[in-house]
Amino acid sequence: MKGILWISLITLLLPLFPEAQQPSLILPVGHSGIVRSARFSQNGKYVITGGADRVMKIWQTHSGKMIQSFNGSKGEIYDAFFSADTKYAAVITDSAVYLWSVTEGQLIKAFDGFYEALFSSDSKRLLLRSLNGSVTQVLVNAGLTERSYIDSLTPPIRINREIKTMAISDNGRRLVTAGAGRLSFFDILTGTIEGKVQVEGIISHCFFIQGSRYLVVISDKSKKKIDLESNYTISDFADGEPVNKIWLSPNRKFLLTSNGWGPYDLQVKFWNTESGKDITGSINWSSKYDSSYVTDQDGSTKVIVGSLDMPFPRRVLALGTGAAISEDGNFIYLRDFIWNHSNPALSDTLPIVNYNTLRITTFSPDSRYLLLQDKEGEILLWNTDKQNAQGYFNTKTEILKSAKISPDGSKMVITGNDNSAKIITLGTGKTESVLKGHIAPVTDAVFSADGKKIITNSLDSSACLWDAESGELLYTYKGHHPDCNPAYFNGNKLVLPPANYDTVPVYDEIDPEKIVRYVKLIQVYEYRGQLENSESKSSRYTLKRLLDGRYALADKERKYNAEFSFDNSMFNTFSGNEKWLAFANNFTDTLLVWDIENKRFAFQGKLGIIPRNRTGSAGLSFIRFSQDGKYLLAVDVNELIHWKSTLDFKTISRQPGSHVSFDTAGKYYTVINKGTCEIYDYKNQKLLYTYISVDKENYLVADKGNRYDGTTTARQLLYYSCGSEVIDLQQFKDQLWVPNLAERIMKGDSINGKALDQLNICGLTPEVEDKSNRQGEYKFDIIPGSGGLGATVVFVNGIEAKRYLPNELIKKTNKYELVVTAKELAPYLIAGSENPVTVRAFTMDNMISSRGIELTATDSSNKKFIAPNLYAVMVGVSDYKGDELDLKYAAKDATDFSRALGASARKLLNTDGKEHVFLYNLTTSDFRYLLPEKQSIRKVLEEIGSKATASDILLIFFAGHGVMAAPATGDEKEKNQFYFLTADASPATAAAALPEVGISTADLAGWMKPQNIKAQKRILIFDACNSGQAIRDFVKLGNNDQGYLAARNDEQSRQIKAIDKLNEQSGFFILSASASNQNAYEMGRYSQGLLTYSLLKAIRQQPDILDQGKYLDVSRWFSAAEKTVTEITKENGARQQPQLISNTNFNIGIVDEEVMAGIILPEQKPVFTTSIFINSDETIGDDDLELSMMINRKLADISSRGTDGNIVYLTGSSLPDAWSLTGRYEIKGNAVTVKVNLKQQKEIKNRFEITGTKDKIAELAAAIITKASSFVQ
């Protein structure tokens, strides 16, 4: 998924929609189909898109963020555009025009039978051209028809009466309609006809030029110009020759024409409409790579660019609809080329363009940008000056296609528009597994009857069998296409229909490769409800398609219940109680329900569905009975679900959706709606939550009040909008974000937080306007909102540089003025690069800020570029005061991480022979810079602050304990803060004097604010987690028999919000060890903290994290470590999910063989669990020597040695690879003989015998462990 890139200079968007007072929470769901149209508004501030999913969306140009989405079109959208004032929008399908109020977000009216529309220049009227050739004039504000126009000249043939095109004059007063050689001119205000003109041929285009004095008319016979101020005098326009296709610049001053038919567009020409001259030949059509240009014999200009042949297309393949001309006429976009005839250096090729799907595109009014579509379907903003993609509109997202609930209702499997499926825990909304194995989109996924397996069908013509618990791919079956012969389950049996539908192999439940039998085709696949032949739930009834096309319903005794004959191909479904059999098809909206017991139709009727378009069907796509048989659900082609009661088969309700699935128990059902999955309580017909898949790894869940939860990456994509104003979600994050939202809903907890409609957002925040007009000075107007005015903050490169209180601003009548000089910003600018500067104004309570404006500042001091310095502070606390809090690997983690980072960073930064990497190891190990005491850490940061410049990098690594606790001030507004425990801490002080021995997030933010440390690139890595334990539980940590030895803790899920707040204030790149209410583990088997191990492992063993194969990319590095931690803890029966929070990315080092060789990863230690030995004497039948206890103590002792121990001991471990020792011993006098079984996964891997004596049981236990260890090392 592409991130949004910001345009360099942004001015405030003035309030466009003053009436819109209700906020919207925008979720990152783009178009679910091909985008056909993308246009700018006339002021260039917005982009409007539409396409195959029948949804119109409006986006901010400067941010790429969607601000409104409009559903309601019945057909595919081919064009969408704004009125001149941007308050209204028209949507064009092939059968209707939809008029929307953008201001109110409401559909004003749908006009069926129309397929062309024009707004008048004053935005008061909309002119519609109908399928029958008439034109209707509509008053926009009410959607009322004002009048209609037809061709008043009566020709002999009806087709010649149709109006083929129309145009409106610049002043909005005159309408011209044109058809077969006839033009009529009308006064729009009165409807009276002003004149009639006849020209030769069928008119295809007409448009006004030169202030609407002239009308250019293009027909299949000629090009003409009519002088409206000279009694409709007709003359040739340009060369007078006919053309087939035209493209106009928005101001109609430039025209591109082609006379092509068939596969070629011939004689492509470029005209100046005011002079009527062909300027193609007079322009040097060249590119920035030119070495020369030549003219072909046919007159076409051809540019020779090395090996690239880039001609201006006098003769090219059919141009299609992907063409556009800029407002100033300098740029021409054709297929995958851009030409600029005034500045050839700006001509270029566009290898990213996917010109086959985007039918309509435009340049921005200032000609700086062009809307294009890349090969992945994303709409991008192409900067014509810089010749690069300036930003992306995230028009393509993960769109869900199906959702099936497991039989026990505990999980669901979803499919979307990619090559995978996902298993979701229904009770939490969290992703269990991503099923990756197909190479084309997965169309369907179904559970077996026992819920243990899943079968997926894909457009790659394969079916994959998966373990539903682990997500493991069990087997791939080739040659099964979802539209022809997909795989399916018959109970727990896997059925794979062959392409010829002759016989069906049935596969073994245990061995997916073993065919247990072949059967004649009885039950064939279910795909979107379509069944060739089918059985009822208990197989009591079977519906078979006969050779003559009829259907026969028979019972187990093969007695016919009924025969059916249908005109169209039908699909059907049985009710679970085997009482009903329903039929439907894709071509009509007829629904038939057969009463099996009474052998009659219980229902025969139509649903009254409106077709998507004038040539499409009004059929059904899916039918299914509810699990209890009370309802029949039918999904129509317009993605509307009709609920019918089986008591009388009357429609009781309708809801949007394209797919429905019930769980076996009938407790829940899911609905796929516009690419999202809605989970409902079936009994109460209540929406529980909505699941939105952002990509393979990230998701969101939201309730009906727009409270939400999800992965960190997905949450960061959310934002509010008030009309046209985008409000960053960070300003209101705590108010709607409910951690563990889905889990709480499914448990029946009350969600008491504010809903979206209860937030007073719109008009609350101050507005900021850029009024800069002098070089070396930035001037801004600050206009308070209803929330008053607090601080105004200037951010440089995303972090705070300057803060101004209202009394420090210049007071005007109803606003404030801020003036910032370039000299004031200079210390915060990075030399040699563009520096984004953002100004935001906060409300009076300093809690909420405006979106603000962004501009670019450049360091003009001509300073020579100097490699940045890296200042890295490594804090690792293993040894606290007293033994109760001690950890084993925290200090080692900091030291190992410091060594690896230093080696990599020096290779990147120390290229000038100078030292640029400064490491401060504050650990409790013997080799350190200082002890990690609170004051020592503060002094080190002060030292760095005296040296660091804006170009430098600051990194802090913290490994140790953490805790959430109330601040010392007792301020009720700040209920809890997060504290890092330093080496000063003891169990007593950690409980009673936390501010003295702990570093709070507030402390850290204050020490690191840009005024103190100017380094612009900042990274914070902390290994602390949410254990859900209070401080009093710390004394339990560090015991030898703890499986994971020690967990680095905090108390509440509020840690996440504390860290997010720190991120917003200080501009950090943050990697935290775990998510809410989880432990961050020290893994004894790795002799290291798991997060540190994963970070080092990524450098040494995962070259894909490297940018260009050698540069250490921070984002890729941290993401890889995040994934490794999650996978390892899952494999070991635990749970730890690191959280990655980022607002930037950069390279921090170079990784080569020397760096990798310097990282020594500990070998994975074998895990031993509890041992059990008994006396072989059956009269005793017990461990009277207590050998088991002695062996377990020895194992715990070895494990407790940390890095010196060669094994890990976990009591009662259920790890799949854990070893255990069992056996019996025989006693003869003082002699003891022990027969030992070494087991793994309940299987004996080795047997051996050891002898010893009763008086030396400890030595005997040690010998057993030594022998066993030799087998498993």
C-alpha cells in the first residue's frame, strides 16, 4: 500500500461546506473496482473519482486523503465532475445521471434515461441529454425540472431528430443543441429559441471559444465556426476537414484532433482554437534526453533519444480516451507520454501509466499536476515540473469478497481482492493466520464441518487445503477453477470435481493426498450459492439436473418428489430443516420456493430489482436460508440483501450487502458490504462490529458509534473530516479509540466512550492561513474557532521547533498574526535538503490543534554537507537494588545491540575519516560508560544536546522494567504515566518513590524536545510490556523455575496511549516490545531478550531488509523484528506482539559481511520440561528416592545460569519441541539402575541406562542430565 506524499507548498483550504457540522470518521476503504474517471475541481483543491464499484469519492488534492464517499449509483460510473462552485457533483452512468449535493452529502435526484450532463457556469442549472435525444434543464438546488428542449427542425427520419451534443456559453445564458446537421440556440433563463443553423453532416462536438462569440462545430463532414455576433455566419474552422476524435484544454484554447478509424489514429494534430492554426509542425516535440530530432517522409516529427524512439504521434495506435491537454496548452498527455512544446526538457515517458482503465483524466487548473493511474490501479498525482509522482490517492485497498464463520462460531475466514485469505478470531477481530499460497485472487474459502480444515479456491485454477488451527498449507490441488469446478467440503470429506464433471474423487480426512473412492456426480460445488446438483443437509433429498435440462427432486429411496423445467440456468439452496427448496437465477429477479412436504410452490414472485444499467440484468447473485430456517435471504445484482420470512415469504427488510454467512449454531451472521465485513448478532439482528481489512497484516474494527480498534499501522490511517476540512485523528485519538473493542463487544461489555456524533469537532479548532509575501519571512493569520486559541506551534521536519502563546502574537480585529523569520528557523533546518515546516494552532486548552498548513524551507546558508552524527544511548538494567527485580539479559541486550549498530553505522557515516558515531552504554554490566541511574541518563542527554545539530540522529534503547503509575503531583487529569525503572529502583522505591527512580514519558519528552536536542531523526526502542501486573508482583520475577525467567512489565493498556502521545510530541520512530496486556519475554533458550534477538537476527540473516542490498532501512529492520518476535512467541505457546510507530523512515547503516560476522547469535537452547521417574517395584509404585525432584532441581539450576547454561527448563511446558525425561529405576542394596526415556512430543527419541548409588542421588541426577543433553545439543 502506497503512502501519501505531501505537496511541497500547501495553503489552507477555506471552509467549503459551511453547513456541514457533523464530523465523519474516514476509514481507509478506497474503490473496490476499476477507477474510470478522475477529475480536478475548478479550484484545483479537490479530486473526484468514480468507477466500476458505483461509488463516487472526493479527495483532498494536497493530502491525498478521501473526505467524502457517495453510494447510490445503480450502474458503473463512467464520469464524475464538480459544478464550478464545487458544491454539487454529477455522476454519469450508461443509464442515468445522479445529482449530488457535496455540501450536504446527499443525493438530490437520480435522472434515469440520461447519459450526458453539463453544469452552467453559475452552478445553478444542470443540462441533461437523454437517450431519446432530448435535453432537460434542471434547477440544481432542488433537482426540479425547469424545461426540456428538442430539435424543433423536423427532419424526415427520427434518428436525425436526436440531439447528439450540447454546449453552454461562458456566461451561462445560452444553450446550443446539435444533431444531424442542425443546431438550435436557446436562452437558458427564458427557454426561448434564439436561432437555428444547419450544417452538413452529423454533428459530434460543439464548443464555444473567444468569450462565447464563436461556436466551433465538428461533424463527420467538416469543421465549422459560427459567429454568433454576425447573424450566425458560418466559415471553416482550421482546415475545415472532418475528424473523429477531439480533446480540448479546459479553457478551450487548444484542441487535439484525430481522424482515425479502426486500430490507428491518423493525422493527429494540435490546434490553437483562437487562430485556427495547426501548431503541431511548428513545435519542437522533444524530450529532455534529446540528441537530435528528425522529420519522417510522412511529415511526422520523431525524436531520437539514445535507444528510445519517442515520436509525437501523428500516426499511433488508437488513442482511446486516455488523453488530456493542460490549461495553458503547454502539456499534452497521450497514452504513456507527456509532451511540453514550450519547454522540451519537461517532456517525458510515463512507464507507470495504466491507460486502459482510466477513461477520463485532467490536468490541474495551474497545469502543474496530472491525474494518472499506475499499474496497480492507484490514482497518482503526477508533478509535471518535477516529472515524478507527487502523491497518491489510496483508491485501491483490500476489498473483502466473502466471509465464512467456522461451525463453532469462534472464527471466520475472509477473502478479498488479493492472493490470500485470513483467519480472524471472531471474539477479538484479530488476525490468527494469513493463508498464503495462491498466485491469483482467492474467490472463496470454506470450513469443513468440524472446523478443522479450510479449502480455498483461486483464479490461479488451484484449490488449497489448510489447517484451520495453525494456518499451515496442507496440500495444493491443481486444475480447479472457481467458476468451473471448485473444490468443496461434503461434511468433512473433500470433494474435487474434475473439469468434465464425470466422476468425483473423495479424499481422506487424515491424508489429503489419498483418494478413498470415486463417486458419480451427486453433489457438485457450491459457489456463490450456485448448485448444479445438490443435497439437503441430511442428504434426505437430492436435486439432480437431468440430461434434457430439467431438474428432478428425489428422496433417499429415489422416489421423485417433483420435476422442474426452467428457461434460464438456475441455482438453488435447501433450508436447513429440509422443508424448503429455493430457486433463483442471474438474469431475472424471479424467486421460487418449493414446499417439499406439500409438493407445491410456496412462493413465486419477483423482487422488483432495478438493473444496474440499461443493458444489464436485474437478477439475483446469491440465495440462502438462515440456519434456523426462519428467513430466506436473496442478494440482488445491486448488492442489496432481501430478507423474507418463511411464514409467508413477504419481504420484511432490506440491507446493503453482497454476501451472507451464518454460523452453524445460528448465533452470528456476517455480511460483506462495500468491501467490509459486518458481524451481526442473529437473535437481536444487531450490528456488533465492522471489520475492515487494510492489507494482509493490518485491520480495523469499528462499532456503530465509530469507536474503533486495530493494528497500529491501520489506526494511523484514520482521520476525521468536517466537510472539506481534514482533521488529523491524533487530536482525538483517546476519545474514539477503544483498545480490545471487538473482544469487549463480543463479551457483552458496555462501551461507554463517546460516539462520533457526540464529539464537538467541526468548527472547534483554529484556522491557519499563509500570508507570506516577503523573502526571508513567514507570516500567518491565526483565526480562533469555537474552542478558543491556545499555543501556536511551528514544526520543522515533523517535530516542534517553536511555540507561541496568544500574547506573543500580533492581535488583529478577529484574528492573530504570527511572523517567523527564516533566521529563527535556520538552526532546525537540515543542510542540503528541503525541510517541511508545519504551523498548527491549538484550542485554548492546548488539547486539539488545527490541521494547519505546510510549506517548505531550504537552508540557504550554503553550508557544505557534513555527514550526520549518530548519538545512541543504550540503557540496559539487569541489576536493580535488591535481587527481587533483577533481570538476566537486559544489560547484555543493550551491549550487543550497541556493538552491532555501531559497526553498521560507522560504515555509512564515517566516510570522511572522522568519527560520527557516538555510543553511550549505560548498563549494569562491567563494561559501561555510566551506570543507568536517572540522573546519569539525564546528564548524557544534556551532553548530546550541546553537540547535536538538526542533521543528526538520536537513538535511545531501553531494556528493563517499566510500570504505569499515578504521577507524584496527584493531578487527576493525568491518572497514570508510564515509567522506565532505572538502576536506582528497588521493590520499595518502585512502589513508593517512583518519580525518583523512574523516567516517565513526560521526563523523556522534556529532556529530548527540539529546543534541547536538535537532532531531527529520532528513534526510541524500549523493551517494556503490558503484563497486567501491579508493582507488588515484581518481587515474583527472576525466579529460576520461571519458564521465561522475567517479564518486563507495566500495568494498564494505557501504556499504548502514553507512547503514542510521546510520539506526537517528539517526532519519534518508536519500536515497543509488545502490545497492550502482553509480556515482553527474556527467552532463556536464546540467552537474550526476544526483541533484541530478533533485531540482531534480522541484520545477520534477513538481507531483504536492506535498501539496495546494503543500506540498513529502519522501517524494514523494525518490521522484520516485529514479525520474528510474534512468530517465535506463538511457536512457544506464548503471545507477544511488538508495536511499531513511525512518522518517518531513513537508513541508519550499511550491512556487509563484516558487520554480519560480528553478530554472534546464540544457538537455540533445548527446552526441558518436568521429569517423572518411579521405582519399578510395583509394591512401592512411587518415586521413593525423589529422583524426579532432584533432576528437576538440577535442570532449573543449569537453566538459571543464563548465558552460561546450555539448556532451558520450563515447568509444565506445552512447547511442541520441549524434551522430557521419564523412566523407572531398580534398587539393589545401595546400587541404583535407571532406565531413561528421552521424549519429545510424547514420542521416545532415545533410551539409555545409567547406574549410581542411593547415597549419591544428586550425582546420579547430574549424570542423567549430562547424558540426555548430549543427545539433544
